[in-house]
Amino acid sequence: MNEAMIELDGERAVPTAAALDAAAALRRLIEAASGADDLERLTRPLLDLVQQLTGQESAYLTAVDEAAGEQTVRFARNGGELQVEERSSLDWAQSPCRRVVEGLAPEATDDTASHFGDVDFLKVIGAGSFLSVAVVTAGGRLVGTLCAASRSPRPFDERSVDLVRLLARLIADQQARERHEEIEGADADPGHHHEVAALERAKSEFLRLASHELRQPSMVLQGYLSLIGDGALGDISAEVRDILPVLEAKVDEINRIADRMTETARLEDSSLELRVADVDLRGVVSTAAAVIRPLAAGRHRLVVDLPEAPVAVCIDSGRVETILVNLLGNAVKYSPQGGEVHCALSVDPEWARVAVSDQGMGIDPADLGRLFTRFGRISTPQTQGVPGTGLGLYLAQELARRHGGEVSVVSHPGEGSTFTLTLPLAARAPRG
């Protein structure tokens, strides 16, 4: 990705825009994955990302049928003179992608003449630069290629190619999932079950890799924002100073996304460990509310009700704070018209309960079963513009259960939602 610059008072420039673009692209990647329920809905926004990441005119996904010796363009995104037609096909034996898959040519090049001078397909479309990444299922089966090309030679950097590899794995994940759903309930061969198990491992690995990629631009942004805010880069205008809180909030959002992905991967491979201690739950609720309060400022009014007496629980405070930040953050996001977000802590003889209520769009009863599943975002016309990864509620529920509790929900369309975290009081709580 080409480095972008931000000008400060017409004198100094810092490369925060490039980092923000990278983080935004990865966030859109995750949102596309979480909101997609079929291959086309996943792939089309990802092709836009491939274009942005690589700077190429065209991006397209192919399907490969090695047995039939055929390669077909399934979906394409064209943004310049170079055009790749959907549903066009070519002989796999003559495909430039096959040459890449077999290790006879590089994945990415801005010198197609040297590596593919005899390939008619690239001559026909007039490609001066070309990228082809294999789409391979977790079980090792080649199902297609993710490609990008431009007429004028445009160089690739390794970072952008790495990210396209991540996208290819995401597409392979979706294709394997669709194949699994097609034969679910039927007698499957042992090789398929092995592929499904490998797919689950690949999902966790994807979460780790994407989390790592998010943290890199986040660190750059945090560093420069700190320098700007401290005046280390010189005086800045009032306009720039006014947008610093917005940028800082975006960095915090990036970090929360990365944290959710890391925690989810730990849950999947059973490496997550709770560090529990006796604490007053009122303090954890107050801290979570303080994190969300800047996001609620404006249209929302955040109200927190706490009992006067301490509420003793035995918990991992950081993980329970994560649960509450997710619930409060969702209450703000899914009530875009504003209103009150109410957070109330109550106790009975055995349990502590934190109820988070909003006056937002609510949830259809038919969709409630998907809420706490991994990447289980609900896609409706009302939620299309709401950012998210589909990991927050899954993580909240799993962390609650690790504490001997749960997260429940009561909701009706157009009437808002109430999510309640229930935790055992200290005398009943599991001790690790």
C-alpha cells in the first residue's frame, strides 16, 4: 500500500493516513466476512479490498476444476481499462494461475512479459502486472484463485500480497462451509470430516493473523497521535486538535476489534486462562461505562445505576470488563437514532446481574439464535450501516460461561433490547 500523508499547519507531515487506511480496510474485511451468508456476498466487497490493497485496475475470483481442466471467472470487479468478464473460462493447462500454483512463476509481478510472455490470456486482457493467489481449503483442496491485474505495470509490496492471501483463506473458508452445509446429515467420507476439522483450525489462525495485522497500523496511529497531542511535532491548528479525539476513538475501536479476535482464537484452542480474584463488581461496571461514554456522547444518554453496598464477585476483571464494553457498545451502535442507554447492576441471594438496555432497532425473535455464534451478525436493511465483526456477543457469552454465568437477551423489533450479564456472587463463583 502506498504511504499517504497528513499535513499539519502546512509544514509537517506524518504517515497516519496510510495506517488508518490499512486498519479500515481490515475492518471492512472482517465485517464482510461476518455479514456474508453466501460466497457472492462475501466475495464482491472483498474484490473492492483487493483493488485498494494492490492498486490494480481489476480484481477477480476464479473457480478451478482440475478434473475437467477448466478455470472460470466467477466474480470480477473492474475499475479501469483492463476488463475481465465474469463467466469467461479458459483451459487450466494454459492458465497463468496454474503456472503460479505449480511454482513456475511468482504470485505477483509487474513484469508479465518475463514470466508469462507466452500466455494468451494475459495478452488478450493486456495485463502488465498480475497477481494470483491460490484459494485452497483447509484440507488442501484447490478450489480457485484470487487475482488482480492492471494494463500498466504496477508494483506489488509484500504486505499487500500477505493481506490478499488472508482474503483467499477467507473465501476458501466460505466455500468449505457451503460444501459442508450441502452434505450435512448425509454420509460423509472421513476425508471430509478431516477437512472440516482443519477448517476450524484455519478459522482460529485467520483470527490471529488478522488481529496481528490490525495491531500494526494501530501502533503507528497511537504513536503519532501521542506525538501530535503532546506538541512534539510542533504547533497544530485548532481544527486538527478538534479531530484528535475522533482519531483516538478510532484507534481504541481498532484495538478492541483486535482484542476480540485474539480472545476468540484463544477460546477456540482452549488456551484462554482466567485470572480470578474477589472484586467489587461496581468498579468493573463503572470502568466499562467510562470506556463507552465518549461513544455515547451526543445522541445518547448513558445512565448507570449501582447499588450502595459492594457486590462481591470472584472474576477476571479484565474479561468481565470486555463483556460489558461489548454490551454497552452494541447498545450505542444499534440505537443510531439515540436515546437512553441504561446500565443497572442488581443482586439477589446468589447472583449479580448487569442489565444493559437501549431504545434502538431491536431484534426479530427469529434471529435471536444467531446472536451468540461466531461471526453471527444479523444482516437487515437497518443494520447494513452498523460496523461490527460478529465476534463481540460470541466472546461475551463464552467468557460469561467461563465464569459460571451467562448473557441473555430480551428484544422486540423497534422496541430496543436488554442484554443481561448474570454472574455468581463470590461465595458461589468458580475459582479458575
